Amino acid sequence: MRNLKKSVISTALLLFIGFSLSAQNKSSFGFKGGLNYGANGDYFDSVNLNSSNPDQNIGYHVGIFGKIGNKIYLRPEIVYTVTKSDYNNNDFNVKKIDVPVLVGIKVLGPLSVFAGPSAQYILDTDFHGIDIDNVQEDFTVGLNFGIGLNFNKIGIDLRYERGFGENEASFIENNITTINSRIDTRPEQLILSLSIGL
């Protein structure tokens, strides 16, 4: 698993170096950031439970992206993401590094659609002030797909992210009882991003 993590990170870094050396038409590199409405486990159950206080599940992300191509393009990204989910008025926060590798196609004017795998590495988890160290897998893979609008060097996109498999974390309530609770840390979120090419 450790070798797989190193391979994904190395591949992403090589892609970004390739962008800086590339002379291909319509290649770009830049920064991105935005908001994400996250959930862990079942996204639509979480939306229903938090409909009265939707701000409780809003997180953010910042990162860098590269893009090769025009009509059909490849877009790898490295993004630092903070997700926030509400469980019975208690916050569950996850900090992670996401590495999506997207393939997109322009469909009409500035409008494009895209999809691709996304690797994530969990840096830290926290549930209502309790650090959770025993997440089953720090490294997981999911899927991103969405739509984007690009106007020269400015881009806006909306995407949906879904983890491929369940990934639970457990903790002991109040640190003194023997009752174990489990939380599904599988990412599932809507992501709204603004990107600026250099």
C-alpha cells in the first residue's frame, strides 16, 4: 500500500513537471480553490438530516492543476481538502490530499464535461474534539465527474465525488467507556471550484 501511495504521488508530480516543460497547444497550469458540501457515508441521508442547517457540512479546498489539450483534455490536480460532516450536532472533520486525474471534453462553447479517478490520502480526522487515529485505510480511491465553464484563464466547475468503498474509523466514546462507535470516512461531496490559469 505504501508503494502504491508513492507511485500515485510520483506520477502526479511528473505530470505537473511535464506541464511546465510542455510546448503543446492549449496547455496550462494554475491554482484552484472553492467550497465543498461534504458528507461521509450516505450523502443523500446526510443532506436530508442537515437540511435545516446546511452550513454544518461546508468545507473548502485549495490546490494546483494542470491541463493538456483543448477539445479533449487531461487535467490532473493536487488539492488540499477539508471536509466537515455533522453527526447529531457533533462535527466530524477530515483533512486530506486529493489527486484527481480527469479526462474532459468540450461539448458546447465554453461548456465541458469531465470524469476520472481520484486518489485521496487522509492526513487527519477529528470527531468533536477527539482525534481518530485508526481509520481503516489512509489511502483510498474514488470517482469525480462534473461540468465546467472555461473563459480564457478563468474556470468554474461543479463536480460530484464518490469513494469506491466503505472506509470506517472507530473511537471509544468519552475515552473511558468500552463502547466503540464507528464513522464511515468514505468521501462523498459536491465540489464547487474556481480556477485561474497562469
